Amino acid sequence: MKYRIAMWTSAGLLVVGCWQLYIFATAPIPISVEPIVWTLARLTCPVVFASFYFHFGVGFYWVLLANAATYALVGLIVEALRKRLAPGRIIQNSPLPKIG
């Protein structure tokens, strides 16, 4: 389970890295001009939404750290639910008698 959570954290870092490349590539055009891009940024980087809601700026490294932590937390929740609701486990622990 540790490796899966590490993969979720890596995905969070990758998302921030892709957004940084996009921002550097389109530097003269503000990101808030394009509503689809702005919505994607708020959905994939929750710290961006929080920084604009509470009116504070966030540096690049803090965005990396916050997004990695957010994705790790989401990964922990998803993996815990996945492990608990695994279909094979439910059938194996069933009180019903086995057929065949």
C-alpha cells in the first residue's frame, strides 16, 4: 500500500510540473483568461483554489509540497477504500457455503 500512495504522490508532483511547464510556455497570456484551463487548474491543484479564495500567493515549492501532500491524502483514502471493498475479499469471507 505504501508504493501505491507513493505513486499518488508522484502523480501530484507530475501534475504540478505539467502546470508549471504550461505556465512558462504561455507566460504573456494570463491563465484566468481561459476558463477551461482555469477550471482544470483548480480541480487538479487544490492549493491554487485555496490561494485565490483566501487571497494569498503561493511559491512554486510550496505548491509542489501542498499538491503532493493533497494527492497522498487522496491516495491514502482511495487505497484504504479499495482494500476494504475489494470484490474478491467480500466473496472469500462470505458466510454462504461454497458451490462446486
